[in-house]
Amino acid sequence: TGHSPQVKAFVTQDIPLYHNLEMKHLPGADPELVLLNLRYEELERIPLSDMTREEINQLVQELGFYRKETPDAPVPEEFQFAPAKPLPVLLPPQAPTTDGKTPPKRDKEEHPDL
């Protein structure tokens, strides 16, 4: 399968403008956007082969990637770690709260049928 010209244009012309967006070229593989969290764990894969360049750009920006004016433009401080938004999936499991509150235990009266 050849890459569509749309995807190719995105890869060659748009990717250099996005901070923290890297293209890893896998020969013969369909292009996919692989989202990683800060620990480089894979969150999801989005196949790009059927998308237009416009759609890919829109998608990448919705995901929070910062698009620079030129490849060498400086990246504002707040976007240095973009798109690492604090997504729920990235949070470590909640430690037990220290204020002594425990989740209410279900009493047997609530479930007489058990």
C-alpha cells in the first residue's frame, strides 16, 4: 500500500511544525499516529491512511500538539510538554487519602437479597 499524497504532505510539511510530534517510518506499514504518555506507554493508535491532510492536522491539534509557525520557532513555556495533558489515564492510581475518610462500606441492610 502506498501512502496517500495527503498523508505524505502532512508528514513532510506539517510534522516539523509540531512540537513533540515525531514520525517513525515503518517500511510497508500504514501510517498511524501512536499516542504515548509521559512514560512512553502507548495510549492509542489512530490510522491515518484514510484521512486527508486537513483532517490529520485538525486531529493533531485537537490532541493538544502545539503547532509552530516555522520548524525553528520557539515553543512557549506552557507547551514544552504538549500534548501531555493531564489525561485521567496518565494519573497514577490514587493513593488512599490521608484524612482518614474511607469509602462508605455497604451495609447488609442495603442488599437484603444477598
